Amino acid sequence: MLNKQGRQTTPNAGADNSGPAGGYATIGGHKGLEHEEPLIFEQGEPGRCGVDLPAPANVAERLGGLRRKGAIGLPGLSEPQVIRHFVRLSRKNYAIDMGVFPLGSCTMKHNPRLNEKLARLKGLGDLHPMQPESTVQGALALIDELAGWLKTLTGMPAVAMSPAAGAHGELCGLMSIRAALIARGDARKRILAPESAHGTNPATAAMCGYTVDPIPATADGRVDLEALRAKLGPDVAAIMLTNPNTCGLFERDIRQVADMIHSIGGFFYCDGANFNAIVGKVRPGDLGIDAMHINLHKTFSTPHGGGGPGSGPVVLSDALKDFVPLPYVIHDANGYRLVEQDESGKSFGRMKGFHGQMGMFIRALAYMLSHGGDGLKRVAEDAVLAANYVMASCDDVMSPAFAGPCMHEALFDDSFLKDTGVSTLDYAKALIDEGYHPMTVYFPLVVHGALLVEPTESESKDALDHFIMVLRGLAERAQSKQAADYFHGAPYLVPRRRLDETQAARKPVLRWKPAQDNKAAAE
Amino acid sequence: MRYLGQTAADRQAMLAKIGVADIDALFKDVPADALNAAIELPDHRGELEVERHIGALAARNLSPADAPCFLGAGAYRHHIPAAADHLIQRSEFLTSYTPYQPEIAQGTLQYLFEFQSQVALITGMDVANASLYDGATACGEAVLMAQRATRRQKAVLSGGLHPHYRGVVETLMRQTDQPYLAAPMDAEGNEDLAALIDEQTACVVVQNPSLFGHVRDLRPLAKACQAKGVLLIVAVSEVVSLGLITPPGEMGADIVVAEGQSLGVPLSFGGPYVGLFAAKEKFLRQMPGRLCGETVDQDGKRGFVLTLSAREQHIRREKATSNICTNSGLCALAFTIHLSLLGEAGFTRLAEINHAKAVELAGKLDGLKGIKLVNGSFFNEFTLALPKPAAGVVEALAKKGILGGVPASRLWPGEKAAEHLLLVSATEMNTEHDMSALRSALEEVL
Ligand SMILES: Cc1ncc(COP(=O)(O)O)c(C=O)c1O
């Protein structure tokens, strides 16, 4: 049966997720453990409430006459209703705790529960950010200790703790570079970045007023040094280079890159999203970089939480170490101090409320303490080993984009799907039915139909072997002409099948509206 | 090492499959002298040791659970329902990623849709995004958006705007040499921002209630903005106030940014929090950050996807409306769960309780030993003018085990007029006993 997009709604030989059970559709719409769940707005009653609050004291109101007049329109639910709602929603998600989550560039590793417990400790999780310094010495010590680990692991002299995520770290790094250039009386205009760069790199450069000049890659997936040389000039503020790069490869000419950019008085910003491949084993500071953000939510395992929060501290070289955001922690004879006002005249100012993502700092430090220096080195080794193992186990039926060895990610292009009628997207969607989250697809942009697999060190060999069996099986299945329809229709065994993104963008419905509004809109 | 699953035998087998002799062969592209650098760090530890280590750091802090706490200034101590903290720790929420594969992320996508709906409702705006990092960065993004939408440059910043919000805006403006006009500190809540608007003005940013607690009718300012094609950005640093106060949207705001921490998110020494961002529909395509939208799947069933991503960095790169990628998803979930538990009745009542507590506390302190209440209006936070510099008073109170408020001088350093001002907030967490303790402690230290 074909639906209106010409896609098969049931697989030739697969199970049917939408159809009848033993000849009947379910009466109520649920399917076994899988529940259909309406919006909270569709199940509330005005009279219900999921919390008990005492009546407020009777006081003379002091709202300046601005008390809200009408109702807000929030639904009322009891606690069991709320719990059931969110538990049912949770069951429609894939998660690392369920299986391999090989989403390249995202480092979906195990999230230890110890770290959740520690982030909630009394005296940490409940601290107010504006408490007097004397009452938060332990918190400031914790930030300082984490900073120490980050400096030691990267071999860099300073670290800015404010940034809230990787992209925010990029912003911090570029603002630091800009401040250093301005201090020299030389603001400059241009940032060089490889074509394979993550989208946040050019977007960040633009926020700082820079134009972005792309550098092409060589046939083996690294920065083309000759092309880079040709782009150098006195107006170049910095190069933004990811290392290991977004193709999962180590930039083996990294020191030449550093020398080249330094020779024209520019700075080397390293995107450290892929630090997991070298943590504990290689110090970026030994390679000539000036600034690098570290996604604590990648390498140091603070949970991604369905899209955040994260944390993106930025390590800085001697040349940049004074050009930092506010605030920062220092240690002197009187203990720890939180410096909230610029004392050196060199800070570029504030980039976030309060003092950084403390909840993530606690988790990241617990992760580091648990692993120790020895364990972190093993993290890098096992992550790289796992990616190379996937690559070596699939290279005869899939198509590695570049010759190995790779770092912690195995990158394939879509040439193994050539003439099959199956696209990278179809292949990824078929993985979903097999119980896996797909790899990152169509990134990096420099590789046609890219499939970027990052297994991480968290996976046992058994788990990898099963995953490899599926990768291979699907690659082989794609070769049989009859299978194209099956791939086009995938996934089948999910709460929702492929979603109509065109409709979502063409007629945006971005919120629930009360019924009368909907009617009014329709008229 | 409890988190690592490869045995020595596994590793050997994997290396053999790869066809290399040892692990370092896989690192052959690293300059040889940089590989296996000696990194001096302690060895791995068990759970118990790590718990002891971090527990000892926690023990060196004064927990607000052990001290009457009246601190606010953009972060507020509220009760978090047990259900909220439990639900956000479910594996399927905690350990999932940004919902790039909607078929297996409907849970995240549906709560984001609910979050966006709640934010739009409480702010009185048409649309909201799926969160930004925090209130301060949301404020920065709002100014950048106003510049894009108006094709003008100048931002006018209220003297009642939280200095952290103001600081973020200023930092961003400096990167591209954009002009901004930061009004002088407005502790009294009577500045005239309309007078500062001119032909170059892109936006006016005003906080309500202001940093000093004043609740203002923004309608006259909104009118003045509208007349000159200027966008009115309203920042809300205490989102519980929206349970009781006329929403910014109803007063004519074009963009509303808020700190969502007060609902479901622990204080955690300042982060992670959750930035709320809402706007009028006509600015939809200028908005920063992710948006979740409703659609149908291949079988015609309702479902949700990330949408309008042609605004975002991964598609638009240097032309994107923002560089944001990772946002504050799990905090947005905590917000949504807490607000779902509260519902209309609970949210309103929570706000009423907060206001009543603050009115009560202000009554207890105004006039005591030369203390003067600065505010005519306030929600759950107000400003006191003390007979002595507030920073010293706060230290003295801390020595007595009371977290008595935020000295304005910490936020407006060097500003003479700030020296004696103390910001004091009261929430449902403050008991009668807390308030009496603050009163008697102030009596002693003043
Ligand atoms: C290579 C690279 N750079 C930067 C980022 C942005 O980091 P964040 O999402 O933490 O802002 C990412 C995240 O996906 C990335 O993979």
C-alpha cells in the first residue's frame, strides 16, 4: 500500500506498527506498552492542582495596580496525571541508557548516576549564586579544582569557566582573541575555517563581526596547507580548526598550521568538541593552540538531557590568558575569591548570568575524579579503538570516506549506497527499527551523504559486535533491488513514522492554543 | 574502572581485527613527542572516595537549608516538587540528545511543544522558542534580534535592568561596535526611558519587576516605542511574578525574555538555568534557537519536529540568527513539569504567597533602626535603604547564619548611590521564624 507521498506504509516483510493486532485494531488507541498521549493542555481541568499550597496571608497588595486580570489558560492536573504524562512521553525517546547512541560529534557516552547524586548535595545544589564569598568557599574551591584538571589535561595556563556550551565557548574564545588584538591596536576582519567546520564556528565568527573565509580540505580529509597559506594575510584574526577534525581525523599538520597563523600575528582557535579522542593522551597545549573550548557535556559526560544544558569552558594560552570573561575565581592568602569586576582592565566583560554552569562542573569533576588520569587516558584509547573497530569491521560493505586509522569517529560516505535507490537518510531510518539511534548524517558537509559513527568508550565489544552486524546487514540488504521500498518506508516500529517536515515549516504550529483561538484563526 | 567495558582480551581482539599491533598505531598522526605526554593527575577512584571528596567541598559552604535565606537578584529559592526532580532523571530524558531523529524523540519534542506553549501563555506572547542558556543570554539574543528586525543599531538599556543582563548585552554590542545607551541606575523606579529613544534606536530593554523590585506599567513606554518603530524588550528575572502581574505581552512587549530557574530548576550556585524567549508572531523568522512544531507522520498521526531550522547555525552557518546549538533542554523539562503540576490555580497561588510573604517582610523591616523601604510597588523582592553600607551588613548577617539579601553594590560596584541599598526577596520558602530572625539580626548589626 502506498500513501500519498508514494512511500510504502508497510514493509514487504517487516512487522506493521500501525495495523491491526490479530486482525483487530486496538479499541482505545494504545498499543500494549505504547500509549498515545495527548498534550497536557488537552487533559487538564481548571479545578485540579498537582501541588498543595497554603492560602496566602491576607495583605494589602502592592503590585502597583498591575494585577493580572484574565486567566492565563494553564491546565490543571493532579500529580499522578502529571507523572503518568511525562513517563509516557519519556517512553517515546531513545537514550544512551537504552543502547548504542553513535551520534558522531556528540560523544554520547555513559552518564554516571553518582554525578547526578553529587550535583544535588546540600551545600552545592542549593547554593544561591549571590551568597557572600565567605559562605561559598567550598563551591569556589570546586570550580578552581575543576579548572586545574582542565588546565593539566590540556597543558594550557588558563581557563575561562563562564561559557554555557560549546558554541558559547567559541564565542568566549573569539571575544578573547578580539580583545587581545584590540589591545595591540589591530582588530582585524577575517576568520579562516575549514569547509568541514561545524555550523557554530562560522555563526560565532559572524556574531563577533568577522567574515568567514573557508579553507578547502585535501583528498585525505585534512586542512590543505597550501590553500591555507594562500589565504593568510594581515587582516586574519584567527583560524578556527577542529581537532580531531569533524571527519574524525587528527590534523597531522597541526603544528605547521599553528606556526603559519602565528607568523601573521593571528591566533589559533581549536574547536575541542572532539577532545574525547585524545583526553589524557595528548595535550592540545603542546600543539600550538591559543584557545579551545571543552564541551563538558561531551568529553566529561554531563548528561545531554535532550538538548542541554551543557558547559563549555575555554582554555587559553599565555597570549590570551588575561583576556577573559567575568567573573573568575582566584585563590589568595584569604582563601578563594570570585572576581566579578575587572581588576586588570583586560577582561572583555560578562557573557552570562552569574558564574558558569556549576551543576555541570560538579558532575564533570566527579567524572574526572572517578576516572583519574589513568582512566581518562583509557577513555581516549577505548573510544579510538571502538571507532576503528567499527570501521575495520564494515569497510568491505560500507565506504569509509577516508583511509584510516581514524580517531574516535568512523566516517562513511554514501558511495556504498550508489545505485541502490537507498539514501543515507533511508539507511539511518532503518537503523531505528533495529533498535539503534542513527549516526550523525549529512555532516560534515564535505563528504557526500556523510554517516559519522561515534561509538565512544562506553560500549563493550559485545555491544559493538551486535551493532556492526546490523550495520553490515543493512548495507547488504540495500544492495538487493527489492529492498529500496522497505528502506523508503522505514522506520516502522516506532511511535511515529517519518514526519512531514515540509508541512511543519510551511504552516508553523508552534504552540497549543485555546479552542476559541483556533476557531478564530480558522475564520 | 567501572565505566569502561573493554577487557584486555577484547582490546587484543579488536586490534587484531583492525590489523595493528598496539593502540598507539591508531594515534600515528599525532606528532610523536606530543603523544602520551606525562600528565600528572591522581589515579581513578571508587564511588565512595569521590563522594567523600565532593561531600567535603559541599560541607565548606553555608547551605540555604541551614540559614534563613532572602537572596534573589535574578535567582530565587523555591520549592521543587519531588515529582519534577524524579521525572527529569528518567534515563529517556536525561540521557537523550537534541531530537534530531523525531521518530525516536517524540517524548522530548512533545514536552518542548508544551514548554513553548506554556512560555507563550504566561508571557502573553504569540510564540516562544525551545529555550536559551539563561535569562541574561536570552536578553543579549533579544537585542541582536531587534537589530535584525528593525535594521537599526542602538539599544537603550534600562537602569533597572539586572547588571548581568546588561553586561551580556554590552559585551555583545562591543564585538561589532554597535552603539548602546545604558541608562543610569534606577533604584527609585521612575526613569523615563521614552525620552532616550531616537531615530537610531532599535530597541528598549526594560526589566519588570525591575532589579530593585518595582512593578511598572509598561503601556506608556510601549506606545512611545511603537510610535517610533522601536521594539520593546521586556526581561523578567523572576518568572513566578507572571502568576500575578499583567503579562508583558498584554502591555505591548515585542519580545519577552525571562529566567525560568524559579520553576523546577535548583539554584545550583548560578547554573545551569533556562532562558525563556518569546516574541510576536511577525518576528518568528528572526528568532534565535530551536523551535518545535506540530506536524503529522506518514500515517497521518500528529507528531512533532524541530522546525524552521533555516534560521539556525547548522543550516545557515554565518547567516544564522544565532550560534546557539546545545540549549537548556532538561531545565526546560523541569520548568514544564513544575508548571504542569501547578496549573492555573497553583501558579497563581504560588505567586500570591510570594507576594504576601514579601509584603509581610517589608512591613517588618521598613522603619526598623533607620531602614527605609525604597519601593512603592514590588512582587517578591524589594530594596531597602540601610543606614550603613549594605555589603558590610550582609557579611555581619552571614556571620550570624543569615543570608540577608544582595547588596546592590555587588551588582553596581563603584556606584555611590548603590552603597546603602539591599535587595531582599521572600518566597514560599521563608517561614515566620526566618523573617523574625532577619529582623532581630538586623536590629543587632545596624
Ligand atoms: C564540532 C562541534 N563544534 C561545536 C559544537 C557546538 O557545541 P554545543 O552544542 O555545546 O554548543 C558541536 C556540537 O554539536 C560540535 O560537534
